[in-house]
Amino acid sequence: MNRNLILLTLSQALMMTVVGLLLSASALVGARLADSAALATLPLALQYLVTLMALPLASRLMAQRGRRPVFVAGALCGGAGLLLAAAGIALGRFSLFCLGAACVGVYGAVGQFYRFAALEAVPPAARGRAVSLTLSGGVLAAFAGPAIARVTRDLLDAPFLASFLGLVACTLLSALLAMALRLPRASPGEATLPCRPLRSLLGDGGLRLALAGGMVGYGVMNLLMTATPLAMLCARLDFGATAGVIQWHLVAMFAPSFLTGALIGRVGTRAVMGLGGVLTLGGVAVALSGTALAHFQVALVLLGVGWNFLYVAATSLLAESWREEDKARVQAINDSLVFGVVSLATFGAGPLVDRFGWEAVNRLAALPVVALLVWVCLQRLRRGGALASRG
């Protein structure tokens, strides 16, 4: 087994453990600390907004100094953010809790490059499997994050205070793992050749589809995942039920990673993206059918598997579409677009559920998925026609 891949997979697991607990608890903490329920998801939205803003800087620093020191610094920044968030909970200060969430966003930005580092640690033929393996670290996080939230929620006077303090250990361990990485340096061609202009990059249909797949897959998933705890609260379901739904959602997000790479190798990236879109629509259909615990659970599982197929396939298609000299810029563009959409979706989840309800949010989420499926089908038809004409 590739040593770097193991370290990156464990780093991904630790980052997603932090994210898993924040997903389970952040909106509930926000609802308790904020003046309005519509602001409950603001801390999580700020986390993703800072992730968006930090991505270009993280990409630039990695190109200049290498990935390892930036991974270390990002993890330490995440630990500082968790301490600030814990202080906000202890003091009842919503603004301080938001500031802590924003610092965790820097950790999230740096963590987005774990999968790209995995691409560099293996031969080109193994890239799909490398991304899948790295993302599979989220399976451990799926159990650890919500479990930590349940066990530590009431250990101290303020709910979730102990949870946020406990997560600091995850970020410190993540920094230690990053220090042990031994990643290859950039090739001479990558360092010296100029990147293509943006118009030339976006002229590639495969690249455009990869960007769209990442934005739709992550944006829709985050909108519905962030809205779920609030919708379950409205349905009078307790926190234990909410934590369980988020836990199995995270399992569904990352467990397929053990197979997604092989599936991409067999049927291709576009087919896997199409399957991911269909599963996401299946989750929306289940969510629209009722608000019992089973409806939330099945809907979030389908949403998780759909996200996995969309995200892994989009990342693999992205790697197929860039040249070495374009890599850093394309990675930054991709994740900036993705987290721009994620920030809007996360910030909008609270007000949308509060004003329009859970069903309206699901109907809205279905629209971009349908559009993406049409795009995937059209590209596959064009590629099939092109291959037939050459034959």
C-alpha cells in the first residue's frame, strides 16, 4: 500500500470527523445562540465561505512551498478555530462561535487538496482509485463525528462545549500526519510552462462538465444536508435521531469510495456522474414523500451515494482534462466554484426551510440535478457519435 495514500486517507478521516460533528451540531448551537432561527446555519455558511476564499491562497502556497507545510498550517488553524468556537459556546457569544467556524473553514480549504495530493502520489492509471481511497477516510469520520457529538454533548454545562474541545485533538493529529508526508515535487515542465488562458481552459467540454458536476453534486448535497437537522427539529425528532441520520448519510457519502474508482474504470466518468444524479433525485423523491424518521434516513443515504458518484467522477474527469502546467489553476478554479455554490446553499438552507419549508427546498434542489443529467446525456451522445464516425 502506498504510504502517502494511507496518511492522506487518515488525514481525510480526521478532517471529515470535524466536519461530521459540525454538521450534526452547528445549526443547533447556532439556533440556541443566535437572535433568529434564520441565522442558525450562518456559522456553517461562514465556514464554507472562508473555505472558498482560502482556496486560491492555499493552492498558490502549495505551488510555491509544497503541500506538506500548508497541510500542517491548515490543521493548526482548524484547531484554533475549534477553541474559539468552544469559547463562543461557553460565553454564549454567537459572534465568537461564527469566528471559530470561519477559522475551521481554512482547515476545510486545505483539506480539499488531500485528494489532489493523492492524484500526484500514484501513476495516472490509478488516479480514480487513489481519489476513491482517500475519500474513503470519510467512512471512519461518519461514525466518529456524530458519535463524539452524542457522547460529549452534555459532558460540560453548555451543550456541545466538550464536543468542540475534543475535536482539537483531531486537528493536532492531522498536523502530525501531514508532517510525515513525503510527496513528489512538481515536475520541471509543470514549474516552467505557462498556464493556458482561462478562455482556452473553459473551451474544453470535459472540463466544463467536471466543474458543473462538482458544483451541482456538492451544492445540492450541502443544501439538503444542512437543512435536514432543522427540518427534523420541525418534525419533532430528537437530536439522537438527527445524529443518526447524519451519521449514515456520511457513511453513504464515503463507503462507496471503495468501489467508485473501479466502477469509473469499467463504465467511464460520465456514466458514473449520470448514476450519481439519478440517485440524488431518488433521495429528493423520498424526502418529498414524508417527514418520518425513515424518510429522512433513506433520503440522506441516497443523497450521500449520489454525491459520492458525482464528486469522485467529477474529480477524475477534471484530472483527465488538465495539462500539468494548468493543474494548480484548474484545482483552484474548481474548488472555488464548488465552495462558492456550497456557501450559498449552506447560508440559504436556514432561511429557505424557515420560510418555505422542507418540501420546497427539495423541489428547488432537483432542478440543477435534472439540468446536469441532460448535459451528461448530451455529451455521451456526442462522444458516441464522434467515435462511430471515426470507426
